[in-house]
Amino acid sequence: MIRSLLRTTGRRLLGPSVFDSLVQFRRRPVRGPLGASDERARWVFVEPHYDDVAFSCGGMLAAVVRRGMPAEVLTVFTADPAPTAPLSPLAEAVHAEWGAGERPYEQRRREAGHMGTLLSLEQTTLDLPEALYRMPHLTSIDEVMRPQHAPGEDPSFAVVREALEEALGHDEALTVVVPLGVGGHLDHLLVHAAIRALAADRPMWRVWYYEDFPYALDIPALKERVQALGAAFRPATVDIADTLDARVRLSAVYTSQVRAIFGTPDQLRSAISGYAGRVGTPRHPRERVWTVQGRGENGRHQGDPEATSRDTKR
Ligand SMILES: [Zn+2]
């Protein structure tokens, strides 16, 4: 009771994003994206799987598009399972949850295509197989969410990094928006680590890390991830009062995932608006993103520890 009164008062006095940054994360917030300096660059929203960008930062994506800035979505793991090998029992079970037939990525591609047409977006896919297909020895979702190896020690790391490098190039001043890695999904950690490794050699890039949704609903998991990434990671927020509805609409097209993850479209809407209403306020919903601040921006300051150390161990 007293805690919640203090929180309400503190948020009113300091503003919700400043208060939460200091109290929840012990970090000073930085100026958010969509400032003047970001407006020149091409924006590339990178997602491990179809739906991650819409679910996690669809409000920011819609805001970028509304401002007329060039934006595209790049999806990394979009391949069908290899036709020559049988599906693992875990992959079979997940397919059943999606309820999207024998070749669910056909439906997932259609869903993503629909999302793209809603915003007239450029979309790119890297056509790599997701963890369920490339690691048939996985027996539970828990193993997907608690990888045994640091991303840099994963045999797929070099492949993911090379594919991203080819897609993103070297010289252009890009704003790259990528997963923070909340929840520990190994595909999300791989993409996060690969982008940081590339960003270390690309001072022209501006990198923002979105809070993986719905994993970020688990606040202890979010705090744990932020802690593991180190003090150079600083939060910022984006006003999505005008684009919250767009985020819900963009997310709702992924029907196979909405059913499996949220249940109904109404539950999807309330999960998204509840979270954005807590990051901001119910009347002024916001999305939170993170960035590496200070000397050695883009991750260089830490010598890319994600690629070599085991910070995902719990
Ligand atoms: Zn994902």
C-alpha cells in the first residue's frame, strides 16, 4: 500500500520513465529514439521470428513509418524444417499448439506478409531454421529458454552473424532495432549477440534494443537481463499514444501465435495495452527501449562479452 503510494507520487513528480529507470533498474534514462538525429537514417527492425517486432515494438515501428522515415523489418529464422529429417517430438508439440498444419511457416509467412501490407513495409527474411528445427535434441521449451552455451559459443552464431552482415552491410548510417534478449530464448540471444558483434565495428550505427514481448511481462526476468548486460545499457521510452492501436492491429495478424501465446485477440490487446500503460501511464502508453551509452557506444566498451561469456546461466 505504502509502496504503491510512493510509486504513484514518485512517478507523478519525476515522470514515469525517469522514476522507473531510477527505481526499478537503477539506471538514468537517456533521450529516446525518434529525436532529430535519428530522422536521417534508414531504420531496420530486426526480429528473430515473425511477430517479435509487432509484439515488442509495433508502436515504435508504426511511429517511424508515420513520420515517413524509411523502415524495414528483417526476420532471421524463417525457414521450413528440413524435408529430409523427421520433426522432433518438441517441434511436433509446438506445431500442434500453433494449429497451423503440417507446414506452419507457410501460414506464418502469410501472416507476416499481411503485417507488411498494413504499413507498406519493406520486409527481408534470412531463411535460417529456428532452434526447434536446427536442434532436434531439444526436449522442452525450458531448454530453448535456458541455453547451455553463451550465444558466441553456439555453432549457429557465425552463420547468423554472417547472414546479418550480408543483409545490413558495413557503411550505411542505420538505426538498428533489435531484441534485448529478455526471457533467454536462444534465438533471441543469438540475434542480440550477432548485432552487437557487428555494431562494434560500425560506429555509424545507432542501436536500440526492444524488450522482448511477452517475455518482458516477467519483470524479474527483465531486471535480470538488464543486470546481466551491465551498467552501460540505459533505458529510454517512446510515446505510443497515437500508435498503440496500430501495434495491436499489427500483432493481431499473427493469428497462429496469438492463439498459442495470448489466447484471444482481446487478451492480446489487454496484454499489450496493460504493459505499455505501465511503462508509461494508461493515458500515455509508452514502449521502452535500451541503448549502450557512453564511450565505446554500440557495445565496444565491453569487448562484446555476449559472444564469449556465459551470462545467460541461471
Ligand atoms: Zn521470437
